Amino acid sequence: MATITERMAPVLVLWLAVCLSGTWAVDKGNFKTCDQSTFCKRQRALKPAESPYRALLETMELTNTRLTLQLINDNNKVRLLLELYRLQGNMTRVKINELKPLKPRYEVPDVLIREPPTEPLSLLSQDENGVVLSLGAESQRVIVSAQPFRLDIMEGRDVLMSLNSRGLLAFEHLRMRKDTFSYKVTSTVASVWDNIKRVFSSQVEPEAEKKEEDDPANQSETTKEEEEKVEDGMWEETFKSHSDSKPNGPSAVSLDFSLPGVEHVYGIPEHADTLRLKTTDNGDPYRLYNLDVFQYELYNPMALYGAVPVMLAHNAQRTTGIFWLNAAETWVDISSNTAGKTVFGKMLDYVQGSSETPQTDVRWISESGIIDVFIMLGPTPNDVFSQYASLTGTQSFPPLAAVSYHQCRWNYNDQEDVASVDAGFDEHDIPYDYIWLDIEHTDGKRYFTWDPHKFATPKEMLQGLMDKKRKMVAIVDPHIKVDSNYKIHNEIRSRGFYIKNKDGGDYEGWCWPGSAGYPDFTRADVREWWASMFAYDQYEGSMENLYTWNDMNEPSVFNGPEVTMHKDAVHGSWEHRDVHNLYGFYVQMATTEGLIQRSGGVERPFVLTRAFFAGSQRYGAVWTGDNAAEWEHLKISIPMCLSLGLVGISFCGADVGGFFKSPSTELLVRWYQTGAYQPFFRAHAHLDTPRREPWLFGPENTALIREAVRQRYALLPYWYQQFYHAHRTGQPIMRPLWVEYPQDPATFALDDEFLIGKDLLVHPVTEEGARGVTAYLPGKGEVWFDVQTFQKHNGAQNLYIPVTMSSIPVFQRGGSIIPKKMRVRRSSSCMMHDPYTLYVALNPQRTAEGKLYIDDGHTFNYEKKEFIHRRLSFANNILSSVNLALDAQFTTQSWIERIVILGASKPSTVTLKTADGQESQLEFDFDASMSVLTLRKPGMNAGVDWNVMLQ
Amino acid sequence: MPSDMHFHIIIAAVFWCGFVDSRKIRGISSSYKRFYRERKSFLCIDGSKIIPFEQVNDDYCDCEDGSDEPGTSACPRGRFYCTNLGFRPHYIPSSRVNDGICDCCDASDEYNSHAHCQNTCWNLGQRERAYVEGQMRTLDEGLQLKQQLIEEGVLLWREKQAQLRELQQVAEDLQIKLEEHRRKKHEADRLKEQTIKALKAGGSSLRRQNRTVSSTFKLLDSNKDGSITVDEVQAKVALVHDEEQVLSEDEAVALLGGGHQMEITKFQYTLWDILTKGDRVKIKDTHGAPGSLLGEDPHLKAADTAAEWEATNLKKVEEAYETVNMEISDLRKKLAIDYGTDWEFLFLNSQCYKLKVYEYTYTLCPFNQVTQKSTAGTEVSLGRWGMWAGTPKNQYSQMEYENGEPCWQGGSRSTTVTLTCGTETALRSVKEPSKCQYIMDFQTPVACQPVLKQRGIHSEL
């Protein structure tokens, strides 16, 4: 799907002309730099120094579950309330809010799957300088220093993380507007109303001021100081032609984190940048603000479509994470330093022997809301994943078909077009599961409708696909055409479900349909109503094999500031400013709920979204937006999806072939080969590009693409099992190597190769005209098997692999067992009952282990224990299958048709023993040159106990 | 019980035959049967491996080429033969065997799946036969029409050739005429020049001409009484350096040789001399100015008219020549286009065909251009005639129209027209599979090709 400037609503032509002026790259001028975002500029102007904040230890209250403490800013006497929680699973939550805010400040709801369960905090010691609290068994402590205020989290003698150690805690308290001198009286009634409201709400003020008077500091001085600090942009801000009325004034929050011993930090997607985050000293901070960026540029910190405010820090000893739960515009500064050079507390000086320890300093700045941070203390990468998953949930378990191949284009023009593309796949014997319809399928960009000419009989079309066991995805965007003949619009308007503008009317912006309203998805009742629109009797022409795609949900507003919504738009009692990064999250949440409800809670949904936030993993898949048909975009798809996987969003992919522009045949083939090994595998193309269905580039390239797609389908049992695992544990599917080899620094910055699960290593070819690639195979003492040639390679080496156009360098880890289905058919559900081939790759100790997960592939019945989950293990020359889920019940027709043992020696006999005690000899074939033993047709059912003995 | 035994053997034999037919050689065509003769072992058709015969169609792939599993889905590169009695037999990939989707119309591919496949071969066959018959009828009719069109084409071609020759003849004639007229015009121009030269030669030549003296005299003699008076001189004569000032009576009297009037004879030797010298006084009225004397000159008038006449004539001939030449070049250009081996496509030239698709009306003018007109009324060029772009076997199966209106993202609109056999000449469909790339289906009898061999259909059941 495209951004803004592309689609040519005639009304937009003028605007387009301005926007399109010439180049292919993003027009950076359309998006704010930190300097142009006044709160960022203000906050970033603060330099590390002694913090003006002081902890008032006498206000400390310690209950079983939390510690509270007041902080005071000695400059302005405003008090904050610090809350500290020890959470189950080795996490610490730090919450800072104003003690008495003028009005409530926004706290992000719905992202945490529940109120995180706490564990008791105990006081270890206390003096006038601070308190020390125990964080449980592992000699972990939190030290609260009083003046200046800082927090240090320690384990033994090591500082794991310090907060406010650079004194950058800043909290712009809500205030009355006092700069009447520069106040511009606006003519709108609403502004007057705002003023009236402000006057009334100020009645709480005296109380707060009374409190301040208790403090010995001079009151009049405080006021003066505050007046002096009134800066441009605090109460009104303009960007290009857009003005932000900022009725609440300045409200930013900021906090610094120091990570001693850390040189590698990751996460905070979405950015088109390397996996390892860069320092931001010489440029803008990384920005988190969901935006529809037209033709985004690579390797820079600009904000993109989604935002997950989670950062992981890693060194060879430990992995930790910071989850900054704030949905407002956020900027993250990263700098690298040594511990000795920073302003560091006495505690640290005492415990830290060397001053040469590398250190990474991080600083988060958000425009509004509160400080609510979850510090995930690991210590292993998998611990951090499960810690984060315990907060925001895990990847939703998609239907098997969604893990398969998707064919998309803006647009398949009509039903005939859909039928002929569908037939093309059969004619060229290339499997696919979903064909997609972009915005042109609708009746004038009215979602939930069909073009009456081009898609006159959608059910007929869907039935045609269903007959081939295939499915469809149709787009449903959140901008709703303002048109009194459009049912959806009328309902939303009459129910008052639209987001409001600052003056109280329905907010209207330009998007694909022209003038459009935006439902307020932050409201539960709106989401419920939206979900009900997906019912089969509401969404005319829909059937159970029709799924949904939410695009433009940043939200994209063509004529809004930075192509998104005005920050002073109103969501009930909150401003859009407070909730912006949540909008896309809620849209997908409501849509997903709709797909679940329409089947009475039976069928698993599949919804793709472009905008996302922390927790979006619970609702489906994301893709990296409107990329381009360029080699660099192919390369960046790897770190972009790796970064998303690290913060819980495993179901990630990039448009295969590149959205904008037309790929060379070589690039298209390489992209298929790469996409076949990424979690979400969908080809997509812009309306203005020539057709690029896989068979349009000559028989040779058709064969190459067919082979790549077939490799994906053969591996579906493994992929599906990875999704199940991700759903259960929160571990990423597509993983950076360091996640599995956390002690090997050679893996820390790798982002041109990756693991799927822990057993497959993929190094896609992403260079034009490549003759070879150099892959790093990790693991000292481990071995890796080339999945095509079965050649064995040692771990802990850089391996040069010569490549041809058909090569996709993929390696199976010695010590693993991977199930495949070798009978690749035209869609995944056609392969449902097919037999398995087990690939057993032996490690030097001649053992191997793997899993086999089977269920019906599309319902929630797995939650009712209707699945098969088995452990496959090879040891002492015996390969066996044992049940991992004794209480689960499921039967399958699938059987084991072949077992391929890599790195084997030749046995004299092979005996299969099944649970009923029956023994039989198996035929086998041994390839001595590659040490590959193939057991012919063992034939046992995949769901039962068995073992195979080599003698 | 020998008879009983015998019976069993027969039964067994019958079953065995059925067995072999239904299982062992499932998925092969009769021409492949020889590879699958019941023996102890089976040789993969590519010769790569020998396996026990029991392993043929045992749902495990032993042969690299998939030949041991023609009837199952076990081999990735295998193929399954649908016999499809009553319809067309064909191969499907092995992966479609027992995949729950009916592929063979005889349902033979789904012998072990949940799919409930009906044998639809007879219906399909009938439908196809009807279709093929229809096609054949169309083809026959089309070919007849084509023959007519070929004949017409040949005639048209000849006609056009004749037209060309005619035009060329006309052009030649015009060429001759043109030269003649150029010569004539040249002469007339020369004559005119000479006349002007003669007139401009000065007063001396004017003086010698009595008629000029008398005409000047007449001009001055306003009341036509045969003598010039002071009043008349004052009215008509002015100083050379000051035209505005009226001559005084004394000056007029002086010009009249001291008298108050003057006869023509006296005028000829006095005032006429002064006037023709032209250094002191001149005749006031522009009509009487010495320059206008040229216009008044009948010789000059005649010469001028003649020159103009000749110029007009020449222009007419030139225009005619140009028109004819343009027609010739147009015709040559048209005739240079490849209209097929028998000029069968020639008749399409100068025709246009329209089709409305949704809100657009498309117009194909073969060998000229393709346009699209929206209901809003703007017309956009989708390409001008480029070339034939069919297969090497039949290059006349496709036309390419290029360089239409430029596109939003660069490049220009183009249209590929596929020609198919039909009894009428008409535009059947227009699509835009990619932005700015149009494809049209254009039906015409001239696209009909005689078929040498018909596709085989089982007519038996």
C-alpha cells in the first residue's frame, strides 16, 4: 500500500505536486527534527549535571508490594511521586508522576495484559542519604539515593543500571498559563471554553501551593524562575502550516539510564537502521512517533509507522531491557561513554573498581503522560523475552495459512484478474495461500464495501478461492469517508464515535476517500462496535476465508501535520498527543476481535497492521511498510524484522520485491529467497509498477521463485512450531545470533544473517551479482549442515559460501531435529494430512533434539488441549518420539515417511519399535560421501510414541 | 474340490487384473504401460535405480524422476495421468493427488481424500465438443470471411497501388505545369520591373510624353476651362519644402509666367518644366504627386495585374502539387505497413473500433492509434501504431501501440492488441493489468488460422 502522495485523488493533485517535487527519497522537510519538536528541543538542551531532584526520604512508605516516595525539584519546588515495584520474574517498575497534577496525566491502558503481579520488597538499610531495598534472592538491590535523587540497581558489586545518574530526570509539571503577555487571544469558542475550564480546574491549585509553602525554599523566587522559563512553543507550536494549540502547555517527561558494561543496545523499533543501535550524539535521537513516511530513507533515526518503546541492552554477561510505557511522541538518545567520565554516585565509585568500563547512556524523552518504566533484569536474553511477554503478552498464534505465502498487489483489478492470478499459480505450480486486495476493491474507498462493477460478486470469488483451499485478505483502513450515503460513516457519526477536533466537532482529514473521519479506537465501545462490523451479516460479501489488513493506521492524515493527526485532536478527556502511538494498536485490536467474534470465537484471526505499539504482537502481523525495490531495502528488511522480534513482534515481513519502483529480475528472485525465510512472506507492488507475478520473468526465474516458495512450504511444520513456541514463550522467531550465542561478541552486531528459532541459520544473498557470501557460523565445538548439500561445517568460523542464483545459504544446527513436509502442494491446507520427513542433524556428541507440534491449523481448539506436541530426540543411536503434552488430545493422519540423519555412520540394521511393542526392520540408504543415512518409509503415525534403533 | 479351486483362481485372476489396473498402474497413460509391466523389479524410467516392483505406487518416492509413484503424491517431480474418459486426458502434478481438490474430471486424482468428486468428464466433454464445434464453425465462417477479406484486400491493395500511380501521374503533370507557371510568372515579374524602371527614369522621360503634360495640365485645371488660373495654382501647387503653406498670389502669378492665366502650350514650356524639375514647387494633392504618376500609368497597371495573375496561378499549382505529394507520401507510408501476407489486414486501415469498459470508452484505430475517453470527456492517447509483435510463428497475432500520453511515474502509455479469430471484427475486451499498460482483445475473421490438426477428444465412453 502506498502512502499519501501516490494515489491521485484529484483534490490532492496540487498538494501532490508540491510533495512530489522531484526526488525519490523521503522529503525530510515534512517531518520534524528534534529541534522542530519544541519539547524535544527543550529537553535535549538540558545537559548532564547534578539533578535538581531530591528524594524526601521522610515521605517514604513501604508496603509489601510497593515503595512510594516524594521527589522535589529544588528549582521549582514541584513535587513528584515515585512508585517502585518489584515485579514477579525479576523486573522492577519505576513510576513517576506529579504528586498533585493540575489535571490527571495520561497513563497508558490496555497495553499490559494485566496489572503485573508484584513481589515483596524489603528494606535492607536506610540512612539520611538513601535507602537500600532487596530485590529478592540473587543479591539484587535497589539503592535510592536522596540528594541528588538517583536509583541504582545492583547485583553483588555490579551496577546493572542507574536511573537519573546523569541528572536528566525532568518533569514538566502541568501549570496555569501565566505568560499572558505573549498570549494570543484566539477567536474560537473552544479556546475560550478551554480557558474557562482552566480557570475552574485551577481551584485545586491553592492546595498544591500550600504544600509548596511548607517547604523552606523561597516561594517568590520559585515563581519568578518559572516565569523566566516560559519559552516559545510551550503553549503553542507551529510546524509548516500547522499549528498545535497545546491547551495544556508543556508536559514533557524525561529520564536517563546508564548501563555500565554495555556496548550493545537494540530495539526501539520502528527505524530503518542497523540492528545495533547507534549513538545519537552527532544527530537527532531515535524518534518514536507513528508516521506514514513516503519513501523512507535508510540508516537514520527518523520515526516510521510503528513504535515499541522497548530497548534491550546486552553484553557477554547479561541481557537487560527497558520498557518505557508512554504512547506520546518519544525521542531516545543513546551515547557511549565510560563509567568514570560521567557524574556518578558515591555508591558506584565505591563498588566500581575500574573506570574504564564501557558504558552506554540512554535518555528517553516523551511529550506527555508519565514516567512508567519496566526494568527487565534478564539475565539471559530468553529471560528478558519472557519478562516482557509477561507484561504485554506474546505473539498471537496465527492460522497455518498465514505463515505461508501471500500474493499481493495494489491492485488486483477485478474478479477476473483475481481468478487469472489464482490460475497462474496453478499453471506454474507455485503454492500460495492468500491473495490480497488493496483499496481499489472498495466502492469509492468505503471500507467494508466492494466496487459494484469490478467486484460485483465477492462471495462467488471467495468461494472460488475456497474451492482451492485458498484465502483472501481485503484492506480495511480506519479513515472513514464522510458521506451521508455510507452506512459505516452514518453509524459512527450518529453514535459520536469519531475523534473530535479541538473545537469539539468531528475531526476530519484527507485520506484516500477524500474527506474522512477517524473512529476513536481508544474507546472500548467504539472497538466493540467496529468488531461487530466484521460479522458476516454486516460485512456484505465477506466469508470465512476473507481476512483483514489495516493500513494507514498511524493514523495517516494527508493534510495533517507530518501526515498525521493534529495533536490537539480530542479523544474523550485526552488529547491525541497522549495516545498517538496507540492508535494503530487499537485499530488492529478491534479488527482482530471482529474476526474472532464473527466465527463465534472458534477461528483464529489474521490481521496485518502497518502501525503498532508495544503489545501489538497479540493481534497479528506487521510489515515494514512502503519500502522500495532496491538492494539496500532488501538488506534492511533483516535488521528491521530482527528489531521487531526482539520486542515481541515476531510476525514481521517486508514487501517482497519492494513496494515502490520495479525490481530487477535478480533482485526479485533474491527477495523471494530472503522472504521465504522471514516470518511474514508477502509479495506486494505499487499501483504504478509493472506486473511482477512470479511467472513473468522467463521460465528460469519462474523456477527459481517456485523453488524458494516451495522451500517455505516444505518448512511449514518447523515455522508453525516456531510460532507456537513464540506464542507460548514470547521468544522471537527470527532471531539475531547473539540471542542464542550471548557470550560470543562476534555475533553482537551481525544483521546480515539470522536464526529461525535456534536451529536454522539463514544468510540470504542481498548483494547484486553476488558470487559468494561470508556467513558467520557460531558455536565453538558445534557443527552446521548445509540444508541443500548436507555438507558439514564447524561452528565459530566465518565461512565463505560460493553462490549461484539458486543458492539460499541455510544451515541446520548439529544437534537439532527439524520436521518438514516434502510434498509441497498448492496451499498449506492441502498439505494438512501429508507425511513428515524428519531431518536429524547430529552434533559431535552424536545427539540431537527437536519438537513436533501438530494441531488443526486454524481454530482456537489448541487452547482446549487439542494438539500434539512431541519431543524428538536422538541419543545412543536411538531416535525416539515422546509426548510432551500428556493431557493434550489430538489425532492426525500424518505419518513419518522418511528420516534423514545427517552426520551419521552406516548401521547394519535399523529397527522401528512402536508403542504397541511391534518391531520391524527399516530399509535404509547410506550416502558415505556426505554421511547421510536415509530411513525409508518408517510409516508410523506422527502422533504416537516410537523409537528407531540404529545398530 | 478341484472345481471350487478353479473358480477361486478365476475370481482371483479377475480381482488381480482389477487390482493391477486400479492400484499398481494408477496414474499412467497407456503409452507408458510398457514401463510398468509386472515383474520382480522396476527400473526407474530415467534408468537411475532398480527397485522391487512392490515399491511402485507404494506412496514413497524412490526414483529421482518420480517414475515409481505415478499414482501417488509421494514424488515432488512426479505427474499423474488423468484418463478422463469422455473428455481430454491430461497430466497433473503429483502434488494434486489426494489434496482434497478435484482436478481430474474423472475424479481419479482423489481416490483417497475427503473430497467428494463427481465424474464430470462427459459433461465437460459435451461442453467442450459444443464449444469446439462452435469454434470450428466460427473458424470456418471466419476463414471464409477471411478469404473474402483477402480478396478485398488484394483489390484494395491494387486500388491503392493504382491510386498511387494515378497520383504520381498527377504529380508529374503538375510538375510540368508548375515549371511553366514559374516561367510565366518570372516573365510577368520582369515586365513589371521594366515598366517601373522606365517610369522611375525621371522628369526627362516624363517631359517627352505629351500625354503626361496634358494630364498634369488637366489636373491643375480644376474647372476644366482650358486655362490655369491663380486660384487653381494656389489650390494645387505647393512649395517643396513647405507643403502646408498656401502660395501667395504673387508667387502664383510668378508661376503662371506673370499672367493670371495660362494655356497648355505655354504651360508645357514654363510651369511644366518647373514642376518636372521638382526642386521648388510640386503638385500638392497626393494623387497628383510625381510618385502616383506610376499608379496612374496604364502600362504599369497592366504589367502589375499580369504579374499578380501569374503569381496566383503559380500558388494554386504549387498547392495542388504539395497536396498531391502529401497524398502520395501518406499512401506510401500506409502501403509500407505490413498488412499480412495477403494484405488481409489492409481493410482495417482507416477503420476505428470502440468498446465501453466501466466509465471509459476505448477506441482502436488499427495501424493508427488507441485512445481512451472517460465519461468526463477527456481523451487520452494509449499509443500510436508501432509494430506487429506476435509470436515468431505468427507475428500477426499481436499489435503494439506505443508512445501514448506520458504516465505519472514516467514512461508513456502503451497498448498490446491481441488478435483472435471471430466472425465479426470488434474490440472484445480492454484491461490495464499494470498502470499505463493496456491489453486489448480484438476479434476479426482475418485472425483466423486454418488448423491442421484437431485436439484429441475421446468421443467414446
